[in-house]
Amino acid sequence: MPLDPVVQLLPAVAGLPFEEGYVSSVIFVSLYVSLIAVTLSTLFSIPVALVMGFTDFPGQQFVKSVINTGMGFPSVVVGLLVLFAVSNQGPLGTFDLIFTKEAMIMSQFVLATPPITAISLAAISGVSDNVRDAAHALGGTRIDVALVVIKEARYGIATAVLAGFGRAISEVGSVLIVGGNITSADGISKTRTLTTAIQLEARQGQYGTAMILGAVLVALVLLVNAVVVRLGSDGVTRQ
């Protein structure tokens, strides 16, 4: 069962030497920031992948190169760019976003978009031309054809979303820079995520605590992976 790793960790998490609600607040911040960032990135990346997969335009190879380069772009540089954008000297300074969850979402959006776009584009490009021709022959509009292609490429797109989520939730450098790893006076996380909490505990020599938090992070990723694989398996079974 996908939930078994999480259930097995509950006794260990309950025994951590933290203020009440600390671990749950850290998990909440991690999921809140990563899920929103990946959702926004998916809504942006899939239309971009569709446009690039359906049309030819000047500079298309350059755009693909930029996307592929973005998959390995240093996260700390992304964090610095977002920090400048939301600082008082930046273009978004008036919104007072520095050291907030919104700034962390912006940073993770930038990091998750290249892998989601690149893998989705590969999945869409891999759909046979016969599928598109059949949709056209049945009188389908461009939107109808796009929906058919998305349906055929849904497992690859799901894999792309999973890759984006994995990069977002495992991020340390950029969220540490733009979020500040902040907790309130009562120990509740404001911008501290599982990864930054692990980094802090390890730096303080609390290796056991860091390992427990690391296991929680792995369990969350495995749970999301299990959901995606299950959805993909159901899709293949129906075909």
C-alpha cells in the first residue's frame, strides 16, 4: 500500500523533540509550496509543449535548447534572481513578497517548468501522426486534435509532472534564499520546508532528527510516485 511508509514513520515523528505542530507545519509548507508551484507550472508548460509540438517556427531549436538548459540551471541562481525581483529594489518590491511562501512558489515554478515542458514535449512529439490524421479526418478542430494528443500522451505528461514535483519538493538552495527558513516564536513553520529543516538539523549535529525528516520527505515523494504510476497503469489498462 502507498501509505505504508508514512504510517510506519508516525511513531518516530511523534517522538521528535520539537514544539507541538512543528513537523506537521513543515510538511504543510513543503506540500503547499510545491503543489501550487507544480500546478501553475503544468498549466503553463503543457500549452507551450503543445504549441511547440504542433507548429514549426523560426528559432524553435533555440527555444528547445533553452528549455533543456533550464533543466540543469543552478537553483541558487534562480533563488538569487527571484530574491532580487521581490526585494525593495526589484520590480515586485511593492508587493512585499520577500521571505514569503509566494516567493518560494515563484522560485519553484521557475525550477519545475523546464523539466515539465521538456518531458511533455517529448511525450507529445512521440504520439503517432496517424492519431492526428485520424482526428482531422473525423472533422476535429485544432483543439479536438490537441485533446486527443494529450490523451495519448497522458502517461508521459504525468511523468513530466512527477519530475517537476520531485525537483520542487527536494529543492534546498533557492527556497532557503527566498524563504529564509523562518519559524514563528511558537515553533510553527512560516517558510521552513522539509529540505531546509533537514539542512538545519544536520548542521546542528542532530543527525537522527535529520534522518527522520529525510525519511518523511522520501515517503511523500514515494506516495506521489505511487499515485502517478497507478493513474498511468489505469490509463494503459483502458486502452
